[in-house]
Amino acid sequence: MGIKVIKREGSSFKDKLYIPAIIGGLKTTFKHFSKNLKDTSNIITMQYPEVQPTDVTDRYRGIHRLTKWDDGSEKCVACFMCATACPAECIFIEAEERDDDKAEKRPAKFMIDLLECVYCGYCVEACPCDAIRMDTGIFSFTADSRDKFLVDKDYLMNNERSKDFSDD
């Protein structure tokens, strides 16, 4: 039938101890360590957060924001498409009736749990009216308590797009 038998490597006692592999790894580590110890000018260290990274691409998905109409009202029509598409189930929306001519309803509450979010961008893709985006350029969000990671509609509406991420 043309069956090819291949001899399994690593069956000797020396191979099972992994000593040669450990010594090889330590050799590589100490080689880099001694090279960096002799010449520290080649070591690249960023003093984060004082110095922000400059190599963030335009496709980076940062913290969410809700877009607005020219009059300052939210574009979101509370269709729940973003919450439905979210694999982490971290988007919570409560709808209310809208009294202007933009749409039938709008979100009374719109909350995102940033600790649950996996930043996949499915909410942005699912939104039929381009109301939610992840182009703020904010890639580090810190807080001193868990409940501050639950961001509401006011926070999301006031998140402006970073100048570094403009369409220009």
C-alpha cells in the first residue's frame, strides 16, 4: 500500500531529560544578554505611558465611540444589531422612542463592559447606520475599579476620534 514508517525521534534517555534543549536555550539567552550588556545603545525601551507608541496602524481597534449627527444627537437607532453580533455579550442597550425625524427609536441606555469586550470589531461591522466605531486611537484604558470599565452612552458619545486616525 505504500505505507512509510518513520522512526520517532527523542526516544533515548538523554532526549527524554531535555537537558540538551535546556542548555541550548540558556546558551542563546546568555549570548543575547552578554551582547546587550556590552552595548546598551541597541536596546529599545519605550518609557510607556509617558512616550506613546507611534507604530499603531489605521486598522487598530481601540476603545469604542458612538457617532453623532450634525446636530449632536446619536446616530444609533437602537436596532440591537451590535449587541446581537457581539460574541462576548458585553453590549447592553435599552431603547426609547425618538421624537425627531432621524429614526423611530434611540438608545436610552447604551453600555459596553470593556472588561468583557474582546475588541473583535463585530459590533462595528454589524451596525447598519455606522453609529459605532472603534477608531478613537485610545489603546490603553485604565481605571481603579471594575465598575469604571462599564462605559455608558455619555462616555461613548464624547469619545472623539484621534487626530492620528483621521481619514485624511
